[in-house]
Amino acid sequence: MSARGLMEKLPKKNCGSCGFKTCEEFAEVAEKDAAQLSRCVFLEEKKSCPMSPEFKEKDITWKDMLERDYDFVLDKFPGEPGPRETIILFNPTNVEKLALKKGDIIYGRPAWISCGCPVTHVGMIMEDPDYFNGTVIWCIVGPMLAREKGINIGYYNTTAYEGLVKFTRTELQIGRRYYFQPRYCMLQWRHCGLVNSIGKTKDGLRVRIEGLWIG
């Protein structure tokens, strides 16, 4: 497969899990040596990667990387890098102390009562932060960006997800708890949360999920 064709199936998140700095660099190596394809944890033969643009319903196995079932896929809003997350820093006053603003690249690890995810997350701030409450709304981006211009926020708690639901196995209802798969989760682990807002859009259901945990 050509490097260009392979790029259409790769996550384009430059996560570095394969040992290469970027997906482009990995694609160039894999074009010459197909055995290298096994390095990408998201790439499966005859299946589109959940992070790729051409991801379709037929590609969904309805099981996460640990073979656990989930109810729906949480996708991003058009033009954004991933589903939105509302986070609160362990020390909320640091939002103002660090002078965080829309467009900044920040990184830290979710812990405390929310997730306990073992992966450091890197995100782009999508709106001007709420200095009063110490909350930030961001979208997860590739971890390589943190090496260039990232701001370390330390530990934080994820309080909400918001995104589009295009693919679901069940009818969603406000007030019910579901297992869901954030499409751009690097570990491809299912999450759990309570749906507290649903709105119809031309691109799918706009859903907000709170009370989060992984597993």
C-alpha cells in the first residue's frame, strides 16, 4: 500500500505509540516494509481506524480494545480535533495563574474521581477559560504538540464530555447512564457517563455526558 493510501487509514494523531514521531513518517516506513504495519495499535486489516476520516458504521465492532461492549460512539463537532471535554484542575486557581487562554496547547493527566487514565493527555483550549470556577473546555490533540509549545497543568478532573453521536446501538435518553467510546481516545477504551443533554443537529445528536468514569 502506498504511503498516501496508508495515511487515509491512520489516526493522524502522531501519538508515537508505533515508535515514530509522526503518522507520515510511519507511513513512509510501512510503504517499504509492510511488516511494520503491526506497530500501529489502531490499524487492523480490512478495517478503518476509528480516528480516520472515512470511519463508517460497518467498521464498528462495538467492543473496545479490552473487548468490552459499549452503546455509542462519541464523535467530534465539525472542524474540531475531537469531542469537547470540560476539565477542572486540581488547583483551579492555576487556570488564572498560568494565564490560560483560547488556542493554548495544554497537557496533564486525568485522575482523582473521574477516570484515573494512565495516559498523559494533550489538548487545545476551545473557549476562553472560566477563571471564576477554574474550568477549561478543550479537545484532545496529538501528544507531539506538547513538546513544541505545551503548558503543563498537572493533574485534572474531567467533569463532562460533549460531542456528536452518529452511531448508536440504543435509543439515548436524558438521565440514563451509558457506556460510550470517544472516537478519538488513544487507548480506545470505553467510558461511562450519564447523558444530561440531547439535541438534534444536521450532523447527528449533540450530546453532553457527565458523571464520568472509565471501565
